Amino acid sequence: TQCSVFSLLALETIVMAGIHSIMFWKKMFSETLRGARVLVTGASTGIGEQMAYHYARFGAQLVITARREKVLQQVVEKCLSLGAQKALYIAGDMATESDPDKVVEFTLEKLGGLDYLVLNHIGPTPFSVWKGDIEHTRWLMKVM
Ligand SMILES: NC(=O)c1ccc[n+]([C@@H]2O[C@H](COP(=O)([O-])OP(=O)(O)OC[C@H]3O[C@@H](n4cnc5c(N)ncnc54)[C@H](OP(=O)(O)O)[C@@H]3O)[C@@H](O)[C@H]2O)c1
């Protein structure tokens, strides 16, 4: 019985230490990201959209970008409703020469600087054996 009491105490200590470390990291992240200036690319859908929402929940200042303006508008509205200090979008095509620069300049001007850059945009890549489509691969390299 003495042995099982010690096991219970050890288990309780481990659980409490786990809970405290989760709370510590959560607090640290929320304090670090509140007001942080963040640019997320490829933020109209998928992983980029969800990352934008996470930064928004922490109270960051966001600029999001992708090609589809209408969808970006909706993501910006949701970011604001989730608690973003600021949420702006700029539509742009990363496969062009000028749009990447425009996006960065817009961000620096509107946020007054940049703390986090999340490069997430990607063109469609079919999961299959490569069939020698050089044009598509060349285009993808430009997007990235
Ligand atoms: N999903 C997965 O299982 C997985 C696994 C491992 C790694 N990843 C990586 O995670 C990233 C996001 O994946 P995802 O599944 O979230 O992809 P996704 O849903 O297809 O989203 C891609 C994003 O990139 C944007 N985009 C595409 N082409 C663009 C261009 N030319 N210029 C600007 N923006 C462009 C799209 O918006 P618009 O169409 O509006 O431009 C969209 O917002 C990718 O880098 C992917 O390789 C994903």
C-alpha cells in the first residue's frame, strides 16, 4: 500500500508539472505574439488561412496575401472577429516579378515593420510519379 501511495503521488506530480508547463508556454506565446507584425502568404485557404486565425487569436497585427481578393476579404473579417489587433490583405500573384515586392512594401508601410514572415503559398502539385512536365515544374519554381 505504501508503494501505491508513492506511485499515486509521483503520478500527481507529473500531471501537475505537465499542466503547469502547458500553461507557461501558452502564456509565453500569447505575450510574445500580442501586437506582433505578421505577414502570411497563401492565406486564402488551407494551412495559411488557419495560421492566420491562430495569429489573430493571439492578438497579432496581420497582413495576409494570396491571389483571390474576395476570399482574402472574408479571412480578414474572421481574423478581426477572432481578436487580431489589425488585419489587412493585399492580393498578389507570387509567380510574377513585381507582386512579391509589392506585398512586402505594403506590409512594411501598413504595419511599420515585420516580426514574422510565414512563407506558405504553393501552386497545385499532383501526388503522382513525375511525368516530365517541365513547364509546370518551372512555373511552380517561380511561384515559390
Ligand atoms: N496539406 C498538406 O497535407 C501539406 C503537407 C505538407 C506540406 N504542405 C505545405 O503547406 C503549404 C500549404 O498547403 P495547403 O494544403 O494549405 O495548400 P492550399 O490549400 O492549396 O493553399 C495554397 C495557398 O497558396 C495560395 N497560392 C497558390 N498559388 C499562388 C500564387 N501564384 N501566388 C500567391 N498565392 C498563391 C492559394 O491562394 P490563391 O489560390 O487565392 O492564390 C492558397 O492560399 C504548402 O507549402 C504545402 O506544400 C501541405
